[in-house]
Amino acid sequence: MKRNTVGHSARAQIAATALLCFAVGGCASLGSSGPSGHAIAHAGAASVATAPIQIIKVNDTVARRVLAAHQASLFSLALGDAPSAGHIIGRGDVLEVTIWEAPPAVLFGANTSFGGGSNSPDLAGASLGQRTGLPEMMVGDDGRITVPFAGAVPAAGRTPREVEQEIVARLSGKAHDPQVAVRITTNASEDVTVVGDVANNGRVPLTPKGERLLDVLAMAGGVKASVDKVTIQITRHDRVANLPLATVIADPAQNIRLGPGDIVTALYQPYSFTALGATGKSAEIPFEATGLTVAQALGRVGGLREDRANVKGAFIFRLENPAALDPAIASTAARTPDGRIPVIYQFDLGEPATFFVAQTFPMRNNDILYVSSAPLADLQRFVGMMSSFAFTLLGLGQAIP
């Protein structure tokens, strides 16, 4: 009987030793979803591409500066309406020239009566003038067109009205009271180039109507992707402006009139950020080209985990545009080879005012939203693990004879 007791005690000690070793090993390998808030607070000693990391606690002033730096330039302010096209003739344009002569007209011959005929009760039998429509002609490389009896007439760089007056002046004394009409039938010199994620890439001719941005996109067959994932870029001479297509549709003022030589590029941009740490969901989260705030981003990942999250430890990791930072920081901070500054923005969600700031602070493409674990979260996990081991040990002790 005494031997059995001794054997039982020895086996219980062996089991206890094995479980203790397992517990110690488990403690040593206790997992973590990322750096602690304390480690991030001291990340300024580290660097990204030789540029030291800047740790910035977000407040209203910081949020306003970042929002202003990332605010898209409105087309109405950056570019504005271009003058209506189609009034200035250019090389390669095709013109239609029509000439009327008062009777008796013999210079161009009798083609069609203008303004009356035998079926007109008021002007029956009265021929007010003879009309001659010349074959369509293209403005040559020298900027001229050739009109019978008028010679080579300069056209490029002039309005149709000015060309009409030039032809009338040259025909005076040759034709009887000539009248001339010039019309642009094919506009080859005043067009807009449309490229990118549209159905038909190419050139869209402009008319005196004054085509606007949405008109040109429609003439190109429209965009192929969802409207909320397309950004429109307009290049006019040396100026470039970008704006989400959804903003153009929602704000008529951004549907600007385009001008000759403008380049419209439809960019398919599926923006996304990555959520990690003690959030409701760790994943890559897509968002619209119109933008997303930190508050909205937290909502899309299910907020913070109540059992783990450190409310003072919500962070945005970003390679930031220097214009978004305090000049005192931007002027001295080292930059990555592409000219940006590695920044960690800290949000203290334990402060009620931070929630108002989070409603305006913009998320950017490729941002990382990270929420650190609460300081006691790992201890609680360890205590829970040890409690489980203790109950297991008691059970084994009772089960071993």
C-alpha cells in the first residue's frame, strides 16, 4: 500500500514537471499580432530607407493640415472652362465653301436658286441669287485653301467669318455682288485625346457647342469600370489635375468645358488599406476613389476588439507627402528615395474629441491601420493558459492511480 502511494506521487510529479515545461514553453511562444504601443512609441529610433520614422499624435491641427495637403484640386479651380472650339480653323480641317451671286451671275454658273422658286407664293418666279457649293477642301500644310477665281486663301488661324470676308474681297469685281459662307465640316485640329479605362481610346473632335468632360467621355464610349473606382486626370499644357469621376458627376461645376489639345485619362484605381492587430477584422479593405476617413475605416473592419485592443494605440502607418506635415518637421526630416517621409500617426480613441478628428482624417491608398493590444491583454492570456494547465494537472493527478 505504501509502494502504491509512492508510485502515485512519483507519477504525479512527472506529469506536473511535463506540464510545467509545456507551460513555460507556451509562455515563451505566446503569440502577438504586432508591436506593442510602447514599441511603436519608440519607433523613432528606427528608419525606413534611411529616413527616420516620425511619430505624430493626431489632433485637430494635424488632421486639418493632412486633409488640406491631400485635397483633390477641383477642375473648376485648377483648369476652368476652355474657350469654345470650332471657331478657329486649323491645318487639316475640312471646309465647305458656298458662294452666292446676284443675277445675272455667270462667274460660277447657275446651280440652284436661293430664297425662292415656282412653289413659293411670295417669290414665285423670282430668282434672288445663284448658289454654288464648292467641293469640300482640306486646309493644307501651308494653312491655305484654293478657291476658284480667288486663288490661295489663308485659312489656318482664322475664323470662318474672316475667311468669308477674304473670299468676298477677292471675288469683288469678278462676281456680281458675291456672298460667301464657310463652314467647318471636319474638325481635325481642335480635338481632345481620351485614353485609359474607356471603351474607345482616341481623339474626340470639338465643335462650337463646347463639349464638356462628360460629353467627351460619353463620345468615347464611357468608362469600363465602376464609376466610384475611376479617377479622371486632365492634362492641359503644363497643368495636370485629378478628380474622382463620382465627384464630377455629383458637382456640375467640375464638368468643365474642354479645349483643343486637352488629354483626358480615365484611371482605374482600386484603392485599399490593410487592417492589422486588435481590430474586428484583419484584411485588405478596398475603398472608393472619393476617399475614406479613419472613422469610416474603423467601421469597415468592425471597430476595435473589446477583449484585446488598446484604445490609446490606434495607428496609421504611411509614407507621407512632406506638404502634409508641420513645416518644422518637413524641413528637417529625412526622406525616402521617392521624396516621402515615413510617418506613424497615433490616435488616442480614449479621448472623445479624437472621434471628431477621425471623421475628417483621410485614409490613403496602401495605408496600414494597426491597433495594438492592451498592456494587460497578454498577461490575461497567460493567466488563462496557466489556469487551464492547472485544472489539467489536477485532473491528471486524480486520474493516475
